[in-house]
Amino acid sequence: MKKILITIAVLLAILLIAIIAFLYRPVASKSVAADGETVDVVLIGGGIMSATLGTYLTELEPNWQVRMFERLDKVAQESSNGLNNAGTGHSGFMEMNYTAEAKDGSISIERAEKIAAQFEVSKQFWSHQVKAGALGEPTTFINPVPHIAFVWGDSVDFLKRRHEAMIKSPLFSDMVYTEDKAVIGQWAPLVTKGRDEAQKIAATRMDIGTDVNYGAITTQLVDHLSKNQNFKLSTQSEVTGISRNDDNTWTVSVKNLKDGTTTHTKTRHVFIGAGGAAIKLLQMTGLPESKYYAGFPVGGLFLMTDNPEVVNAHTAKVYGRAELGAPPMSVPHIDTRYIDGKKYVLFGPFATYSNKFLKNGSQTDLMSSATKDNAVPMATAGLENLDLVKYLVSQVSLSDNQKLAELQKYYPEAKWEDWTEAQGGQRVQIIKTVPGEKTKLQFGTELFVSQDASVTALLGASPGASTSPYMMLDLLAKAFPAKVKGEWNNKLVQIIPSYGQDLAANPALLDQVRTETSRTLGLVYTSKTGTLPASKDGANVPAPTQFTPSPDAKKPVVVIEPDAQKPAA
């Protein structure tokens, strides 16, 4: 017995030593001599963030040398891919987790306003790119789909108070509220047909809502970037090292996955837009600020159908309210989706768990991201968020019948045989520990900027892709402040007409922006003034009446008085 105890003690000691050795291993890349010339910017990851930043930079500095490295054989294959996300143009219209309820019953709309204003920036950016030829026909990447918040039972009162608070803001003044089952049935027949007549329900609706294919945006932007001789995309190219040089530039080491060779690119600025892999890549830099971060991976599973009977009866994104005690990511929704010209209906998400940081990642991702600096915060975050752990366990163990039961809360007559399961992408929630502060598990999106602004990264998840043009605009302001305030300023105003303005405090500008972007992108919006702003760049943009709304759009794209049909000279 004594020998057994000694053996166990020895094994435990060896294990402890191995764990300590692992956690104290060097994670920063060794210095490497670079090959050839120094480029201006390296973009790591071929998703929507890198595509957006690259597009900004090539417009602002056409002569800059920009390199993009993507590990897979094509861009937009991870979180940006059309089937790896819900395709929602997040605007705060229906996402009730963006409007917190205080103990006194008051509703805070600040976060919803912030996200709504950020999405207006996105629409301005995409509208500009359509005119510039960087994006193609708008229906290939964005379609008008009403955004509906839907509740029942005790949540009806919350939604009513939420609506009363939101319509005070110009951003949400068009929001309509009803408790009338017949009206809700017109908006979204699937949610009312077969529902218990005695159940009290309520809904709000915003017609200017959108469905967005972020994968299509990414692909189109990168295709356009590739026409610039100063931009170069390398696929099947995995970044294996990021090291600082004596002159404060960086060397990015890249392994060619086709032939196994490694090249070294010297650059003045590094942007890490690699989704869930961003944390591990950030660790390679050895930057002191990178030590503050760890990640917790969560996946999403959707139910999806292309049954004509179902998809023809539903043209809306209908978001519910997270159940008591459930994390924000658990908000269920039943959505219209347009992917590659085909209409689907999607329901979810159901949470899934994997140790992978990317859908095409490795089960060792979580463990390999642990270091002496973040191991304790990772463990602390897990212990302090046992409700999240419990939620994940419950979600992973759901049977088909239980998933159907969740779907039937939103679509009472749903049949399991109409639906297939579609695994979404991986999202890595941020675990952040700043010296002197408590460890936090964050569910939003965060921009990382090194102290010298030579390394930037995009971390986190939702609202993510929806706000990519805003996030990258924010990155430009922080990484290149002198240029943003100086020589880039006029061009940025051309790209984003509301640049530097508070749309929540300027209803006239908001109306102008929404009218212009709705005209260009083919969205449903009724102008408040009946005037159509002049085209900012002289592009030959058709009048609103010449637009053909996407299938099922019930209203004209933009309502303009007859004498105002043509742009001002």
C-alpha cells in the first residue's frame, strides 16, 4: 500500500512539473530576418474584418503595400461564411439583450443606440463600395428583411416598455408595436399559426431590417482588392510567427501549406483578423498587453429548411428573449436567410462545445492557448460562470425532440422532418484580466491596439461582422491618428458621410443617410423629408423607383415625392 501511495505521489509530482513547464514555455516568436522589402500592412486572416480594413487602406493609400494571409484555400471560410453565422444586420431593433432592464423597471437603450449607429456606418461603407465597383449587385449580399422582436406571457410588459423607451430615439422612431395576434400573423405567419389563442403575445417591427451575407461581402471585397497591384493575397498560408525587429517593424513568418516552405515578411503594421485564432496569434508577438487575454470557445448549431411551404410563409427575422438565467448568446431567433440567391429559414442557435478556436481548427486550441499569465484567469472565469457551463452542458445534451420543442415555441406547427442541422462557426469569448481589476468574461467585440499602435487585433464575437466597417474605422483612428485627423479626413467623409457625427442626436442627417443607403442597397425605408440627397461621388445611381426590391419586400425601397425623383445636380 505504501509503495502504491509513493508511486501515485511521484506521478502527481511529475504531472505538476509537466504542467508548470508547459505553462511557463515561451510563446513569443523568436526574432527572424525578413525577406525582401518592407510592406506597409500585413492582414492575418481572410475574413470580413481584414477585407474591410484592406479596402479602407487601398482607398486611403493606394500606393501602400498590403499583404493578406489566409490559412484555408479560400477567404471567408470561417466565421464570415454565410452558413457560419446568422446573417443578421445587427441594429438593436429586435435584440432584446441590447436593452437592459433596471431594477426599477426602466429600460436602457444606450447599447442598442450604439449598435444601431454603428450599423448605419456599415451601410454607408457598403453603399460607397457598390458605387465604387468593389461590391456587386446589392441583392448578392444584403436584402431587406423586417426585424421583429417577439415575446409571450410575462415578457409582454417588458416589450411594451422597451418600445416606449426606444421610439424616443430617432434611430428607432419607426418601430411599430402590437399585441394584436392578427397583425403579428400578417408580419410573421409561422409564429402565430397553431399557437394557443389564450397565450398573450406581443411584437415590434422595423421594416429597415436586413439579412446580410458577410461571406459574399468578404469575397467581393477581396476580389476587388486583388485587382490592385499593391495588394497580394496568399491562401493556404499559415502564420507561424510574429516577431519584433530592432527598427520596431515586425516580421511575419508564414508557412506555405502546399509545399511546406516558410517565408518571412517584414511589415510596419500587423492586423490580426483571424477570428478565434486571434488570441494565439497575439501571444506570438510577445507584447505585454497580450498577456491580459484568454479565450473560451463556444459553437452554434442551427436548424435550417428550404421547404417552399415554410420559406414562402416567412419573411422576417424574429428574435425572442433569452430565458431567465441564460447567457446573452442564447437568444433564439427564426430568420429569413438569402444565401447565394436562395431563400432559407433558419432557427437557433443551440450552443455546442468544442475545444477548437476555429471551425477548421484543432481540439488542442484551448489547451495550447494557456500560459502562466492566463491559466488562472481562465480557471477563475470558469468557476465564476458556472451558469454558462451548466447552460452549455444542457444544450449539448438536447435530444432532437427537445430541439423541436424549442423551435415550436416560435413556430408551433414545425415538423422535424422539414429541418436539417447546420453547424455554425466557432466563437471565442474574451476572458480579460487587467492588473488591479477582476477577471471578466466578455460577450462583445473588442479592438486590441498595442501601445505603439503597430499591432492591432479584433477579438470577440457578436455583433462582430455587422459592425466591421465601424470597427475598422475605429482601428484607423487609433492606429493612424495623425493621418485620420489630417490627410485621410476628407476621403473618410466621402466614404462615411456621417463620419464624426452622432446620428442619435441628428435626425435630419440620419434620415439623409438612411435614404441614400436604402436607395443604393435596395432597402425598405420611407424618407421623412421627401428629398433625395445628391450622390456623393457623382456615380450614376438609379432613382429609387428603378430599384427592384428583393423577393417578399412589401413596401417600396424609398418613398419620395414625384418632384424629387431625381438626384440634385
